[in-house]
Amino acid sequence: MEMEWLKSGALLGSLLFALMGVIIFLVTFIIIDKLTPYNLWEEIVEKQNRALALVVAAMSLGICIIVAAAIHG
């Protein structure tokens, strides 16, 4: 029984797509952070703004789903 995902082409392709997804996510997060009137990281970590943390979490999941769908199909 062969393990298809262990082949070098499949493994390399998976790693490449994962890296592309992370890079695209980081770029979009930085863009959205620059578009907001305040620093998201400072608001969430230092000021403990839980409402903003939930909004950013939902936004992050949305971006990740869009990136995954774009890379997959």
C-alpha cells in the first residue's frame, strides 16, 4: 500500500501551498491593521479588548477560508 502524501511532489506541493496561505493571511492582516484607526495588537493584548479580539478572530477565519478556497480550487 503506497502512501500518496509521502511522495516528494505531494509533500512539497502541500508545504508550498501552506506557506503561500500563511503569507497571504499575514499580508491581508497587516493591510486590515493599517486600515483600522488604531493598532489592533495593542488594543487586544495590552488593553484586553475582548470584543475587538472576537471581531479580529472572525475576520481571520474569514480570510483563511477565502485563501484556502482560492488555493484549493
